[in-house]
Amino acid sequence: MAGFAEYTAYDGLGLAELIHNKQISAREAVVAALARIAALNPKLNAVVTSLTEAALAAAEKPLGTGPFAGVPFLLKDLNTPLAGVPMSNGSRYFQGFRPGQDSELVTRYKAAGTIILGKTNTPEFGLVPFTEPVANGPTRNPWNVEHTPGGSSGGAGAAVASRMVPLAHGNDGGGSLRIPASCCGVFSLKPTRARNPLGPEMGEHWHGATVDHVISRSVRDSAAMLDATQGIDVGAPYAAIPPSRPYLAEVGTPPGRLRIAFSTVPPIPAPVHPDCIAAAEDAARLCQSLGHHVEEARPEIDPEILVPAFLLVVAAETEAELMASVKRVGRPPKADDFEVPTRLLGLIGRQYSAPRLATAVRDLHRIARDVGRFFQTYDVMLTPTLGTPPVAIGALQPKGFEAAMQKLIVSFNAGFLIRALGGIDKLSQRVFDFVPFTPLFNITGQPAMSVPLYWNAVNLPIGVQFAGRFGDEATLFRLAAELETARPWADRQPPVS
């Protein structure tokens, strides 16, 4: 591969330091990244839009003083407009759509000095925890290309794990940063609700469940990028508690003796694979060896309230997204412009009244209050990130009778037939078996991270989730850096890298 030969040895801040000290040029870093994308993307399908010429041109311009000046970077192709660049949202309907302005987050990424090389693959509208959109084809896991890299930021996870770039943007409405971080053996922190901006087009997404940040190989890159992007933007409906000092200063600061709640029982009922239990138990022992107090405990949550309420919110938001898409693109959609599961979810959203949606939101707010009280006792909660190791490509797709019924229902707009498939809860169970731990902290708005501490017997990564108090990313960054030092993961490279 052409360009800077030692490119993969450095994280983002490491590359920025080399560029700042003129040991390499930004162009050399960009050329190295583009060469890796060219070599690896045919195997992984992580990058769906290439910006080669624009990236090379940007590398020749004055870089500014941002913490990531000259560092190659990728954007997720979902709800993150980059002016003049196609944004498909993982959908055939959006093919060729070009937004007219940058999002506020993109503006901040540019101010941080990143050079955007392209956009990464995502499922349609980011609705599922695997990345297999009809529009762009499946993204594959660099640890085993027959397996999923997770989703919905699956392209970002595969790109970072395979060393295309040191860090990449993603967003997370039910685990979509932490899921691919777990599947791909890299690090990601989902920030507190409203920590990063969603403007200028959106105030909140999925009633506050969704927040953007990055997937990275190092903890310090995640902290430094959150320093660069966090903070309220004009017209935001609410703001997160401002940090007392830079997050990068927390990396390397001893966390003190933390009180850690540990559980392998998911808040959304599902069987948990022995590998995921083993990973969490191993992490609990590691935390104890570092001097932390670890005990088994979990908040009391009624899944009969949590699951239907969360699904109703997602379904209603999906139907709203479909309606907004038609206004945005400006043409009526054809029958196959949207995938069947997306249309089905929108149809489900139309089955419920406005008061029922309001009740669901209130139910989720009550759950957030209950979990908040739990964290008055504990500093951190430790769980598996996922319910299973990375599954095979296609394993979570509807098949046979279920797929045929879904197509029939959406073709005839027959919402009443949803009961024939067992209702909304039954339709979602396969997905929740994979991701029973992550959505809770989107519902509560608390920060949570997936840390790559464990690989199973077939060399697939198994992430461990740590969640903190609302507004307290600082404790998580301190703990993550301590774990990174105790159990380094940066040198573990997948076969496709």
C-alpha cells in the first residue's frame, strides 16, 4: 500500500502530532488512508462514498490548529449532511440526494482539522443492529468476513478496525456505536443525551435517544474528539451538563475506587451467550484487580413497559422519517424505494394514536428516573455489550414465512395482519436477542461505552459495556484509559487489515 508506511501504528492524535511536527505531511497520511481503503474496501464494503479528490485537495491547504489537523476521517452516511455530497441514509430512495449545507457536527469535525475521505455504510435509516442495506450491500467484519460488523454504524466499525482510518463518525439510537465497536474489537463511547449537536435541521431524534460521536482505536482519540464537538448549538431544545474540564485531561487520571454494579441479566429479556457472559465476568475480575468494588446489582425495570414503549417510539419516528423523506427528496417513492422492514415499521407507527405515543414517552421517562436513582448508589454499571458474538451475515434478516408475510402486509397496507406475526414484540425479538443490553442507556440518556477486552475461542471480539451517571463521561474516560493500560488492545489486528 502506498504512502506513509507506519500509518497504522498511530491513532488520530498520534498522526496529528507527526503532521504538526512536520515529520509527515497531511497528504502522506491521506494517501496512506486512501490506499488502505482501495485495498480493503472490496473485501469489507465499509465505505460507500469516496471523496478522494476533495480529500487530497484539503490536505494541500493550511490545516489550522485543531487537535486532529490533517487526520483522515470518515462520516457515517446517515443524517449527517456534508454539503454537496450524496447522503443515502442507507436507502435506495435517497440515491443521488445531495444536501445543501453541512450539519453543525460536520462543521465541528472540520474545525477539529479532520480530512473527510468519504462516507460509511449503514442500514436503511439506521434501524437495525446489522449493516446489510439493499441499497449498498452488506458490510463485513474484518475479523471474519462471513460475520456482521454490527450496526447501524457498521461501516464505521469495520473501517476503524481494519485500520482504514484511526477514528470514524457514527450515531447511536439503540446501541449503534457500541454494537459495531463490540463486533469489531474497537472502542466507542455513546455520550450523554444532547452532548453533541444535531442541528441545524434536527433538535432531537427518537425523542432524545440518539446521539452522535466516534468509533476509535484509542480512548484518548474519543475523548479529544468529544472535546472538539461537544456543546449546545443554536436553537437546541436542551443541553447536556457541561464538563468541568476537558475530557482529554481525564485520560490517565486515576478514576479512584469506583463502586461498580455488575450484571449479565439483560433489561430486555433474552438468552445471553456464554462468551458474552465470560467477557463480562472477565472484565469484572479485571476491575476488582484494579481496586474497584464490584458487586452484582441491576436496576429493577419492567420489560413489559420498556420494550413496547421503546418500539412504539421507534415505529412512530420511522413513519415520521418516511414522511419527511418525501418532502426532502421531492418525489413520490416507488413501491421498492424503501425496504420491506422499514415500511413495516412505519406502518406499525401509523397504528397508534398520539396519546399512546405520549404515554410511551412518559413510560420511558419513568424508567430513566428509576435508573437514575440506581446510579445514586453506583458509579458505573458493567454488562456484556451484546447478547451474542457477532452473528453471520444474513442471520438477523427475516426469512421464509415471516419475510413473505411482511411483504404481504406492506404491499396491501394491512396493518391488522401484524398480529398474524405475533405483534410488534414478536417481530423485534430476534433483534433484541442480539442487542438486549444497549438500548436502555439510550432511553435514559446516560453515557455508555463498549470496551474491547475479550476475544472468544474463534477470535471474534466480544465487547463489554460500561455505563455511567447522566453527564458523567469523565468517569468513563478515566476507567476506559485504566482498562486500556491494564489490557491493551491497540496491537490486535483483524485478518482483514
